[in-house]
Amino acid sequence: MNKRSWAEPYKIKAVEHLRMTTRDERERAIREAGYNTFLLRSDDVYIDLLTDSGTSAMSDRQWAAMMIGDESYAGSRNFYTLEDAVRRHYGYKHLIPTHQGRGAEHLLSQLCISDGDFVPGNMYFTTTRHHQEAAGGAFVDVVIDEAHDPESEHPFKGNVDLDKLQGLIDRVGAERVPYLSLETNVNMAGGQPCSMENIRAVGELCHRHGIPVYLDATRAIENAWFIKLREPGFADRSIASILLEICSHTDGCTMSAKKDSLVNIGGFLAVNDDELAERARNMVVVYEGLHTYGGLAGRDMEAMAIGIAESVQESHIRARVGQVEYLGQNLIDAGVPVVRPIGGHGVFIDAAKFLPHIPRERFPAQSLAAALYVDSGVRSMERGGVSAGRDPETGENIFPPLELVRLTIPRRVYTQAHMDVVSESVISLHEAPEQVTGLRMIHEPKHLRFFQARFEPAPAPVEHGTHPRPHAAIGSA
Ligand SMILES: *Cc1c(COP(=O)(O)O)cnc(C)c1O
């Protein structure tokens, strides 16, 4: 055998101790949290796979850079370092820092969208769509159909369906489409990439109609890695050059640096258009801070600049996605039903298939997330009926086709042994699924109920009147 494993391109210098809990303690903790993993205290969690947002480990160089933060109000040296890093790696001309991704989405939406506009995108993201709608636009999903199918093995499930896009332009007219929002490694589809061929074609189609393309570059580097692996002609290219080429087909980006860029807070808007940049600089002072810090400390910008340079290192991204695939493959090998192909930032378990004895009214994914926590102290997130909420018109529960538990992997934080603990726990529950009991919701907040809803164990279903909904939604944050 000539096996060559991926491995971490770093060694560990400082450790953060975790509190080990007993099963009794975890049973008490989850009961007190109303069987909702969002309501657990992180001190009671052993391995935290709730989200990959802002949870990455910074490197020794990033921590050292925190000490050279220039906290001047205007013209901080660190802004220029960050501007240089964004220009070099993303290729856009103007940088406007923001406190995190949604700050950039707010600026772009307010500056470009007018009442009655249509904003096409390859699947919605919660905050992105919110800001588009708040600015008077309507989000239009133009992702390919395969993105909504957990069993489709399409290598680029994030691709835009060019016919859907052309159809929208024909229907409403190009002047009603302020821009197309193109997300890389689509979060809600499970971390699924777009191909370079598709990104190029989307750019050409939009530009032919005078429509700009703005990238949601939050996970563009994970996307670049999948292009290198899966798309002919890219195997010998560097991640940095693939990233630059992705961006070259677009006019700017919004970015949550809490993901790819390996920092705990930060984001930016980057654009090529001089006039739009001027207007964005004017607006950022109202909502975020002066245009040379946008709500960030100087030290945060310095750490982000270094994080960006580290994030395009092939050894980094290979190990990052390799670790996600390692966990996913362990589960697939044991017959656990998961969304295929394994995405870039997490593994999504098909809880409806995993727990066939629990009806949708008893929230299988919520039940599985709670049971996983009790079994091993691993915190995951529900993405299914609880997250989908109720139909605003009928008031009935919405049960989307996908009923998932998301295991999201922070970058550079956990080891392969931690991944083994996670898969062993999932596999042991999968071997005896009947030990997992369904849940009844006993407290239901009006908005985004999944964050604060409370539950209690309830073996037998009593509710009726459910109906399926044709849109898949996976993930958040
Ligand atoms: C997290 C995320 C955002 C929003 O960024 P925040 O930094 O959380 O405000 C936008 N788009 C995608 C795809 C994301 O994953």
C-alpha cells in the first residue's frame, strides 16, 4: 500500500483546555437547555461543531501581528497592509473594511438595489437575502436543481443555471437586475462549489446585459480547492491563481473574513468601480466606522491580512478540506446517510433517514443533535423543520425535504482524534437509533425560532397537518 495521508501543516504551540463532562452532567445540561444545542453553555461542550464562523484558530504570526496594531482613528497602517493583501489575493481595486460579512452586504444592497429590483443568486443565504429584501429587492434563486438534492453527486452543485438566469433577465429586463450575487462554496447547499467554467459563463452573460456580478467570497478559497481537484486543466494551478481567476470574472465581493480568512471577527466589501467605491466609503462611516477601519481594530485588520495570505496556502486548504472529508468518509463507510458529495466546511447528516421511527412532527434532526450531545459532548446544529419555521399564511409547520444535522468544522482547531470521537459517537447512535426519542416543542419564539425554541422528550406524535416545501435549506452562519 502506498497511502499518503493529508495532515496538518502546523504543530500546536498553545492549548485550550476543554472541560470533560459525564453523561449525567450532559443529560442535565441538555434538559436545562430545552434540548436545543444553541442554548447550551459552551463550557458544557467538548467538541463544538455548531459553526465554522469566527471559530478558527489564529496562527502564532497572527497573534504576534495583534501587537503591531496601529489604533489610530484615521489612516491606520494596518488598513494599508490589509488593502494590499486583498488586492494581491482577490484582485479588486478598492477595499472597504466592515465589522463582518453582513456589514458589507448591507452597504452593497443599500447602494445598488432599488424598490422592485430582482437580485438573482445561487441559493439564498440568510443575511444576504435579508439585506437584499430590506433594500427593496426580491431574491431569485438561480442555482441548478441538483443543489436541492442531497443524493446528487454533481461535482459543482453550487453552479448557476444559465437558463434560469437568462429567463429572469428576459422576464423583468436587465435594468431591473442591479447585480447578480454569486456565492462560492454555497453554504446552504452544504458547502458545494461552482466550477470556473460556470463562473466565467455567468460573468459573460451578466456583463453582456450590463449587469455586474458580486461574489460572496466567504468560502472562495474552499471553492478554489474543489476547482483544482475536480475541474480539468486546474490540477497544476496554485490556489492563489485560481482565486484570482475566480474574482477576475466578477466586479467585486462581499466577504465574511470569519470563515476563509482565519480570523475571529472581520469582513470587507471590495469593488473595482471607482464611483461605487466612493459611495461605499461615504456610507461606511454612517454604519460601521471610518473607511480605513470599518468597525475593526487596527490589530484585527493586521491579523486578517496575514490570515488571507495563510488561507491561500495549498497545504492549509488541503488539510482543512481533508479533515472535513475524513469525517465524512468515516460516516459514509459506516453507512451513515449524509449529504453527498462531502462539502468544504462540514458534514450534513440526513436525520430523517437516520431516525426513521421519529416522524417529522417530532423533529428528528433536533432530536439527533440533542442525543449526539448527550452521547459524547459534541455540539452540532439542526437544519430542518425547526429552522424552517412556519408558513406565514397558513401557520402550519414547514417541513423542508432536507432534515439535517450539520457538523461544521472550525479551521485548525480540532485534531483527527477529535474527528474520530465524533464519528464513533454518530456511528454508535446509528447502530441503535431507537434509543433516540423524538421531541415536542414547548416554547416557540416568533422569529428565527431555532435559536431559542425549547423542547421536551415526546415519544408519540400528536400533531397533524404538515406539508412539504420544495426548497432545501442547509446551514447558516
Ligand atoms: C457567514 C456568511 C455570511 C455573513 O457573514 P457574517 O460575518 O456572519 O456577517 C454571508 N454569506 C455567507 C455565505 C456566509 O457563510
